[in-house]
Amino acid sequence: MTDTLTPSVTQAASSSPVEQVRRIVTEIPGPRSRELQERRNAVVSSGVSSVLPVFIARAHGGIVVDVDGNQFIDLGAGIGVTTIGHTDQAVVEAAAGQLNDVIHTLFTITPYEEYVRVAELLAEHTPGDFAKKTVLVNSGAEAVENGVKIARKYTGRPGVAVLEHAYHGRTNLTMAMNFKAAPYSTGFGPFAGDIYRAPNSYPYHDGLSGAAAAKRTIDYLEKTVGASDLACLVVEPIQGEGGFIVPADGYLPALQEWCTATGIVFIADEIQSGMARTGAYFASEHFGLVPDLVLTAKGIAGGLPLAGVTGRAEIMDASQPGGLGGTFGGNPVAAAAAVAVFEQIESSGLLAEAARIENTLRPALERLAAKYDIIGEVRGRGAMLAVELVQPGTRDTTKEPNPAAVTAVTAAAAQQGVIVLTAGSYGNVIRFLPSLAVSDELIADAVSVIDDALAAL
């Protein structure tokens, strides 16, 4: 084993710009990827698994290139991280410039402007015109942890309410908040307590109006824990790992109204759905929500690790000095990249690009649904779309999950150079999370590959 990158990797990293086309030149995975996989198996925990064992050397826009020279259309974007595109030039320049100035000091020792600027931008772009404050951290799970502890401190209450099919992370607290146990929490207990899981709104399966679904959720929480013991209700406006579930109209506003009336902090987990992903800065805007706290991560810094909790100033200030923070939270380089992301969303009109992608991809997926009866539903917003696959002949009746078809389709697509992700509590959802830089031509090419994979079933 070597202690430096092999020549083929370094040469690939410094070669010409990435052409925005799909191109397969070896078997998948190729020989260099197989060699690296052997090295990986020797030294990397098997708990850190990979969906597709190809090793990436370069990426730009909507294309990733592996060490064998294969070019893949990336419809996963690092699970929604490279939202404005791989190696966006403005992000690269901002991060590189900051690397030459200050890499680290720790904001809680000696602060710096970049952290403050990110907080200003979050205050400006999160829903609500009230005074807001922010704490920056490293990851989505850490943002959830901090949001919960801030809510507990502010309310003096212990309980945390979450929804069915939710996903919030892999830390001890967030594992307890997840709906799906395997693989995220199996064998890792005991878990944090005072977590209460309530039914959500899942229109394709429950057929309930927003008002009826909200009544069910609220009644459940009132009976099982009681509002007076709940510090917060944490919701994903559009559920991510759960399968891009879009709630029925009126569901989320009714929950927020109940939270406000009972003193429960309403927390919007926008880690996957935020930062222009759905055609708005935050998916909450589609539902008329004004959360007390908003959690951000993933797409906020263009690929660098950064996350945040932003919310009402009086709630955020409930913590005592020193109660929030961390060694790397709000790192100057990541913060500089985040400022560039906000600027790119505005200057490049990326909210409109998310709408363009939906206007291109959704009709294409609906055409597939008309062609293949195992597609039960097409759903989502902007560049956050999904198809739920069901057993043949059940999409209008029992809607029985079809995870085997999802596995087969995503594997076949990967062999042809299209990366798509799975989701859903039962593994029967294919989710599409392209970067906002992906072209209509790449979308059409990718859909044709998915069409062939479905036909092969």
C-alpha cells in the first residue's frame, strides 16, 4: 500500500475540464476502481459502505469521472450536497482564497467575518421577518442535535416529537429520532429517550386530507405524551430518506399552528430540502411555513462540511455562553464557500433552474409511469423528485412495495453511467437529486437509461 495518491489519480485530477456527457469506456467497476476497492477493504470499516464501488477522480457540473475514465451523470449530488454543481468555480475560488488567509482559529476563541456573513445570509433567506440568530456546526446530524438541545433549553421541557418515515442522522440522539432502524441504528443502542414518533401525512398511502392527517398526528401526540411535555416537533417539509414524501396541503401549517398555541418549538429539518433544492430557498416556503428554527447542511457550502441552526433570536439566545459551538463548527474555509453558494443562487438564478429541472424531469418520469405500472407515484418539488415502485397491478389498490425492482433499476443504470439513489422506508423509492447545473440534455439521456432498465424488468 502506498502513502500517496497513485499517478493515475493525480494525473486525472489535473487533466482537461470535464465534458458534460455520459461516457462508459470500461466495465463497471473498472480495473483501477477494483484495485482501489481491494485497498479500501483492507483499511476502511465495512460499516462505511458504498452504493457504487467506483472511485471518483474528478467532477464538474452534473458529471463525475472515475479513475478509469468513465463519466457518470450524477443524479445524486452526494445526496443533495453539490446542489449548485460539482466544483462550481465561484465556490472553488472562495475556498482557495480563504485557504491563503485563515484556515482555522476557532470562532469561540477568536472570531472572523465569514461566520458572521453566513449567519446574516441565513437570517435573510430563512422564512420569517423577525430577528434571527445562528449557530454553525459541521453536519446535518449535529444541526439536529443542537436544534433539539436549544429547544429543550428554551422550553424547559424534555420531549421531542418526530414523524413516521423521518430521517435525521446517525448520532445517538438522531438514531432514536429516525423511523427506519436498519441499517442506521441496528445494534447501536441504548438510545436517547423522550422521543415520540407520530403518524405523518403520506397522501399516496393514507388518502387523508391535510386537515385530517394533522388531526391524527396531533391527537396521537396529545394522547401519548401531552403538549406540555414536548420541547419541539422536528419535521422535514419534504421527507428525504423516507422517500421524498410531500405532505397533503394544509398538513404542516396545522402542525405549526398547534405548536405555536402550545409552546412547542417547531423545527424544520431542511438539511436535504433547503438551499434552492426545491425551487425556493427552503421547502418550508412552498407550504407557507415560518418555522421557529431551521436546520441547514448538505448544499449550503457547495461540498464543504458546514451546517447550521437558525431561528428566532429569543430561542437561540436561551443557551448560556459556551453552551453552543465546537472545534470546527463554522470553519472559515467552509463559511467562505457558503457565502459563494448564496451569491451563486442569486447571480445565476438557480431557483429558476430548479423549476426548469422539475419542468423537464417530472413530465419525463410521468411518461414512464404511464408506460410501466410498477411506478405507483411520481412526487417531489424542483430538483427533488422521486418515483415509488410497487408490485405489478397494485398501484391503485394495495400499493405493495417493490424494493427488488428499485435495486435492479439503479444497478442497471449505474452500469450505463447514471447514478441514482434509493430511498423509502421499504427501499422502494428511486430519488432524483441532480445538481442545478445539470442540462436538459443530460436529464433526457439519464431518463432514457432508466427507461431501458425498467423495460428490462
